Amino acid sequence: MPSLKEFRNRIASVKSTQKITKAMQMVAAAKLKRSQSAAEAARPYADRMARVIANLAGAVTGDSAPALLRGSGKDQVHLLVVMTSERGLCGGFNTQIVRAARERIDELLLAGKTVKILAVGKKGRDQLRRLHADKIVGYVDLSGHRNVGTDAAHAVSEALLEQFNAGAFDVATMFFSRFKSVISQVPTALQLIPARAPEGVTPPDLKGAVYEYEPSEEAILEALLPQYLNGQILQALLENQAGFYGAQMSAMDNATRNAGDLIRKLTLRYNRQRQANITKELIEIISGAEAL
């Protein structure tokens, strides 16, 4: 049975941990509000851009299509861009994204495809190293970016385009977590190259009008597709950041509650042990008095 001093030290230690988790919960809640606003503000732009690309891409086919739209014409080498956070203490947030990527890797390998991985964020890289270290061909460190924004998106898109221009892959798919609510983040897979509009996006209704583009659709797409790619990556990074803070806030709230429960249990055991020690001492005193 632990001594009373050990109980007091344990209770003090858990109280210190509880203060830390409570502070982290409050910080995550404050950052979540800003991150959620940024993610929601970027969605209309991303949706509109996807509709424009879908409309223009419908009129361009064959070899005249830009490289980012037609891809390499093959489907053998797949590059998976796995986006996770640089930090932990966020429950199963990173694990859910990595699990979705692993399932896709298993499917591709079973189909005889070649798989490569571009890791964005330290946690995803560390988890994927355990089973697929030989497939990781690049890593983008986000720790140098205090706030996820255009600089981080450019870093990812440059790494992706460098691999594409070198002919290192045929199809690129991005894995990230779409923010739905504080307690719900949805792991999502989005094909980046060859570029295509996300599922559910329809071209704008032109109401029968016929447009003539100047310059041509091919030239417009050649200029828009890199921006579209960068916009998709930026949107994914913002969604990931909001999801991370939501998951961290929820995890720290659970940790604070669990610490409170543990403190109550330890206090109860401390009081019982203290009462048992007092009773034992009283018995010894009474027994000694009777012996005299």
C-alpha cells in the first residue's frame, strides 16, 4: 500500500497535468475559431474555381490539353500526398488520415501498381515509416510555418510539381481531413493530377449561351491549373488545421475530465489510508494503556 506522502505527490502531479491540459484546451479553442473561419472562407473560392475548371476542361481533349489535365496517359505509378499535423495530442486525428492512406496503398499494391508517398507533416511521416519507409520519396516540413497559408501551400505544390515534371508518377492523390465539426473530421481523398473537379461539382449553367474564349481554352487552362492545384492544397491545409485544433480541443477536454476523475479516486484512497493509519495508532495507544 502506498504511503500518504506518495498519495499526496501523486495527487499534486495529476493536478499539475490537469492544469496543463486545461490550458491546452483553451488555446486550441481560441485557435480553432480562427482556423475554422479561414477554412470556411476559402471554400466558396475553391468550389467556384472547381466549377470553372470543370467547364473549361469539358471543351479540351486529347494532346491539346495541358499536362496537368491529361497527366501522363498512364495509371501505373501513384503518388499519395498524405497531409497530417506536425504535433500530436489530438486523439485519433492523424491516425485516421494515415489509415485511409494505408488502405489505398494496399489496394494499389494488390492491383500491381507502384506507390510513392509525399508526406506533409511529421506525424504522418513517422507513422508511414513503420510499414512503408521505402515508398516515401519526399517530406514537406510545416513546422517552420506558424500559420498555415499560401507559403505552406506553395511549398507542397512545388514539391509535387517537381516530381511531376520529372516524370516520377502518373497519378497524384491527396489525403487530408475535411473539417465538419469540432467532434467530426472526415478523412478525404482528392485526386490532384490529372486535375479534375471534386465529386459533386458541376459546371456552371450557361443557360444556352455559347462563349468564345480569348485566348483559347488550352491557354487559359495552362495558366489556371497551377493556381487551381495550389488552391486545392491550400484548402486542404486549412481544413486540416481546423480539424487538428478541433480534435486537440476535444482530446484535451477528455484528458482534463479524466484527470479530475483520477484526482477524486486518489483523494478517496488517501482519506481511507489516512483513516486506517489513525485507527491503527489509536488501537496501539489503547492497547499500550491497557497493558500498563
